[in-house]
Amino acid sequence: MSKSLQAIRGMNDILPEQTPLWRYFEGTVARLLDNYGYKQIRMPIVEFTELFKRSIGEVTDIVEKEMYTFEDRNGDSLTLRPEGTAACVRAVLEHGLTGAGQPQKLWYIGPMFRHERPQKGRYRQFHQIGLEVFNIDGPDIDAELIVLTWRLWGLLGIRDAVKLELNSLGTSESRGRYKVALVEYLSAHLHKLDEDSQRRLKTNPLRVLDTKNADTQAVLVNAPKMADYLDDESRIHFEGLKARLDAAGIPFLINTKLVRGLDYYSKTVFEWVTDKLGAQGTVCAGGRYDGLVEQMGGKPTTGVGFAMGIERLILLLETLEKVPEEISRQVDVYLCAFGEAAELAALALSEKVRDQLPNLRLQVNAGAGSFKSQFKKADKSGALYALILGDDELAQQVIGFKPLRGQGEQQNIAFDALAAHLATCVVQG
Ligand code: ATP
Ligand code: MG
């Protein structure tokens, strides 16, 4: 195929054989979030570039090198969103959703765009489900975010494969004091740091903590610890969160090197990680960002949220073979009709059945075909039952009902009794 007819590298089609798993996953999350009282918000995919520069931070990986930025016909600089928080905060401010200190529990789903090196679990268009909570400042809501993800892992059957890592970055004051101490220590060991860390020491020193470089990691062993710099407010908040996770029976690991890639976090940060996906092990990550709304021009408004990577969770479900069998079957009943008169009757009958059983997944054969070819299609559709309508059946106003997966004998059912019969043998979602 010529190059111009291929998808862009790192931007994937989600093919029909994969969409049932995506819909199962997305449906499970949506139901869970409804149950916890979160409301969905939908933002545009493109925003002014300035929004991301101001919220994510100029010296982050995303803004420095990962954004898809272009000029539109008006000469405005626009960017395909690399994450959801910035746009969500923008929308909340623009529509006054957090005015007068009003709490908001919101969630979103959709594609995000980052120009990264594509590999397993890392793409240039990927999908996130994210939550953002505004104007609730206690550790109870931090805990709720974690508790509901823990429940989600339970529903999906992947609890054993993920671990919770937790840290506190403190308030901006305590983080400021810690930064000074860290920079002082690292500067004294400057020649032992890798090149990237030397650069980050000047631009975003906390990011040195999550370096992958072994030499730099060795230097970090004796570096000052954030935990020793937390002020009372941050410490009490963090203790409150830990107590709640203990009460909910959720195991966690304190990782003092966890700083997260984005500039705007404060106090709680967390990641759910798995060792089943190789290098791309973080499936869900988030934290508190109490200063962000104000930084973006709003009144002081606390915030906390997370985003999960759908592709990585789908990969995890597949790797662990936790894909429920029933989701791949998309047809309950397949109707075969032979000849014009039978086709007309089949259409009328099937629409009547749909009136009575709105959730029945009934596929009516299209494109005519011999008995053999229609039967083959019925079998291949995955249907549990075939319905057979030819001239003989039509004359008697009955339809042949044939189990395709070995549950019982073929029988004739009167047209009028068909819906009631199907209701007894097909479990309807
Ligand atoms: P990573 O360290 O893996 O680059 P990140 O810190 O950049 O992740 P976040 O911005 O916190 O990621 O996004 C939240 C989640 O979105 C990640 O934990 C991951 O599951 C998913 N994610 C991020 N970038 C990608 C990507 N390029 N492809 C697929 N999923 C991604
Ligand atoms: Mg990244």
C-alpha cells in the first residue's frame, strides 16, 4: 500500500474484533463512576496552545517535546490535547461550575495526543478516562479516588496484578523548601549526574528523582527526603489518607521518588503500576493540584484527580486472560429466510419481536443465499439460535427454531409465540 494511505505511526485503528473489549471496559468504568456520583464532562480535543503551556508547565516533557501544535487558518496556535486536566479546568472556570466554592466530581473519556516513541503501551494517540474533583480539600476524597479504582480492578479481575504507589509532595511552601535542599545536595554531586538530570536540576529539579539512570540513582540514595520537609498541613493530610486506605483494606507502598511528570501536583500523588506490561507499567496515575485553578486565573480552588490509560488496561486484561467470554458474542439469534415471500414475513416478524424484546440481539440474514450458505453465516455470527423461515413454515405460520450450540432439538414455534419463547432462552443484557 502506498505510504499516503496508512494511518499515522502511533495512531491505531481499534478494529471490530477489539471493540467489544473496549466497550466492556468503558461500560464497566462508566457504571462505577455513576454509582460513586461522578458526572461526565466532554471537552473539545483541540485547545489554545497557551492553555497547556500555562497549566502543564513549560519545562515538562509534554510541553517541551510531545505536543502536536499547529497554526490554524486564523493564525492561532492550537494543540491537540495531550491530557484532560487542563481542558477540564478551563471548562469549569469558563462555565462557573466551581463558583462560590461549589464541589464538583467530574469525569471524562477520550483520545489524547503526544508525540512519543511508539511502542507497546505507548502511542501517539491514546485514550484516557480521567476524574477531577474540585473544592473538596480533605484526604477523604483522595481516598475515594483510590478506593473506586481498587473496586474497578476488582470488577475487572486484575487486583493481583497492580500495586499502589503513594507519595506526598507537600504544599507548595514545603516543596519549595525541599527543592532548595535537593538542589544544594545534587549540585554538590553535579559531575556524577547524567546529562538529562544536570539539565533538569536547573529547570525542574524534582524530576531528577524519577531518573532511570543508575549513576544518578546511586547519588539519590543519600539525597534529602521530601518526607522530612512536609509541613504539618501536608503531613496531617497524608496521614489521613493512609489511615483511610488502611480502613478500606487497600495495600500501598510509599515511594518517595514518585513525583509525576506534570508541574501542577501538590500533596498526594499516586500511581497504580503493574509488572505485567514491561516498561509501560503505569496504568493509572494522579494526585492533588490545589494551586492549578488559581494559576489558571480562577479563584483559589482545590483539585484532585487521576487518569488511566485505556490501552494499557486493555493490554493487561488480554495478558492476564481476563476478557470475559460472553462479550465477544454479539448476536443471540440469527434469522434465515428463503425466498421473497418468506423474507417479507421474516422482516415483519422480526420487527414485532424487537418491539417486544428491545434488548434481543437479533440478526436477520441479508443478501439471500442457499440454505447452506445462510446456515454457515448463522453459525459464524456466534448466535446461540438460528430461526428458519421457508415456504413450508410460512404456510403454517411457524418458524423453525434451532439451537446452534448443542442445547436441545430443533422445533417449530408459532409466529405469535416466538417472542415469548426467545425470552425464556436468551439472557438479555
Ligand atoms: P509515562 O510515565 O508512562 O509516560 P505519564 O506520567 O506521561 O506516563 P500521565 O500523563 O500521568 O502519564 O497519564 C496518565 C496515564 O495515561 C498513564 O499512567 C498511562 O496509563 C497513560 N498514558 C500516558 N501516556 C501514554 C501514551 N503515550 N500511550 C498510552 N498510554 C499513555
Ligand atoms: Mg509520559
